[in-house]
Amino acid sequence: MKKIFLTLLLLATFISGGCGGQKESAPAPQPEVKEESQAEAAPAQNVSGDLKISMLDVGQGDAILIQTKKQTVLIDTSDTDERELLVRELEKLSVTKIDKLILSHPHADHIGSAKVLINASKKEISANPYLEKISVAEVYDNGIASTSPLYKSYMKAVETKGIVHKSLKVGDTLDFGGSVKFTVLFPTTQLVDAVNGGQKSDPNNESVVGKLTYKKFSMMFTGDAEKQVEAEILANNKVKALKCDVLKSGHHGSYTASTKDFVAAVNPSVVLISAGPDEERRNTYGHPHLEPLEIYLAQGIDKKNIFCTRWNGTITINSDGQKFSVTSEKKGDWLDKWIVQKKKERKK
């Protein structure tokens, strides 16, 4: 028995010694694990959560409604010609109090209905009775004074109603309630001071740009900011800070925005475009343009995740902070046909 025991002991020592006394080898290298970014998460199906974002079908302009557990926020108010559409959309969603009205810049297709939401006249209420039920608690803009009659009209309405009015600049953060935050990425204080001091600028490139976050969900709001603003935002922020699940296409899907570098940095899985219908008056520039659509596809965004109010109607995002879903009023395979049409136009 002793011989058997010694034999087993020697055998065990030989095995534990590493087959001949070799040095202990280093651990095998582990495959690099790519950290999943927010933008890499594809939209899920029928998510129910406390955040609802609706890109409203209001023709050529912009109007995006954000509803959280605590607040209702409206970013832009469409054009004056589309006021009836805006009021109808707000009524469909039973909106009566707007806690925060954010106006990205003073072009008519973004601030066209601001005055009537703040302080509608009897005549305006007669034309759109639901206006009487709507109230606005706070108004935010880029802090740049404008000579636009529409700008002056909503500023006068703000003063008349004694509503809180604040300007937004880089670094500001708004609390939308229910853990939903909005961080401002543009404009800069320097730009605001320069333009208010007399420097000429294009209002598009004074747009309020901001990133909305709700736990792990995020969305980039761009107003009508164009390429030069995108470049400035890229220069002043780490790429990681710009990643978002959803991108609101800059300037209604115009070729003047959505550079390759900016789209790559945001790295969205979904793009939303606000553009008017076929009638020329309601889509003067033929949005969306071919160039940004090609960039979105080259970035790897699935064509079924590129939505446009022109064909899809109102587009709604729901999120629980972990997942999100996207639904639209109208289903339509518009992208391929539109790209073919735009390529034909390019050749002419």
C-alpha cells in the first residue's frame, strides 16, 4: 500500500508541477469586449414607459412634443400657415399645459405659432377653439434678439402674460422631470454676445442644439443647425458625449446639415425628419435631400429606422429609460423611391 501511495503522490506532484517544471504561463488573452453604446441599441417593439416624444406632423416646420412623468415640453411651434395642424395635434394628445416652450431659432417655420400658444386673441380662439385650453408656463430661446415680427409678437405675449422667459446657452441643463434632462450644446455665449452686438449671422446657425437623456436613452435635437455648427459641437465635445439613440435630422433633412463626421459621432440607430408634403408651398426646398439620406445609410442606419413626417405622419418614441420603440401614424416604404427620384433630379 505504501508503494501505491508513493506512486500516486509522485504522479500528482508531476502533474501539478506543470509537466516538467515549466514556468507558470501568463493567462490567455481575452477577446476585447466592445462596450455597447447607447446608439447601438436598436429600437424594440411596443415599449411602455414614462417618456413619450412626438415629432408632430405639422408640414414644413418643426414641432416636437416631449411628455415625461412630470412635464410637457414643446420644442418649436411650426409655421403660421400650419397653425391649425399644430393645434389639432396638441388636441389629439390632450395637451393643455405646456410647462416649457423651447424655441430653437426665430424662423417662421419654428416660431410661427408661438404667440397664439402663449396669448391667443379672441379671433384666434374663434378659429381654433382648443387654443383657449392651452397655457404656457415658461419660454426658452437662444437669447438672440431678432427684428422678426413673429419674434416680437411672442416676446410681447410673454411680457403681457408675465411668463418666465430664459435664454439657453452651452452648458445649461433643463430638468424635464422624471429623470429626463436636456443639456444644451449650442449656441455659445460668445456667439450670442457677438450677434446681439451687431455681428451678422444666419439664424439657422444660432439654433438651440441639445441632448435629451433619460437613463440609458438619449436623443439629439438639432433645430436647423448646419454643418459649421456641427463642426463646432464636434470640436468642443468628446465623441462619447454626443452618442444618441435617436437623431433629429438637422434642417429638415437638408444637405446643409448632417455631415458624415457628425452623424458618425452621434451614431444613432434611428433618424427622424420633419418635412412638409408634396405641395411646393409646404415644402419649398424639397426636403429631405439626397446627401444626408446617403450618409445615414452609409453609417449603417437601417432604412426602416429613417422616418419622415412627410410620409409617416406623426412619429412617436416611447422609452422606459432602458429600451425604446418608434411608431408612426402611416406606414410607408418611401426611402428607396425617394432616393431614386432625387438621383434623377441630380442628373438633370
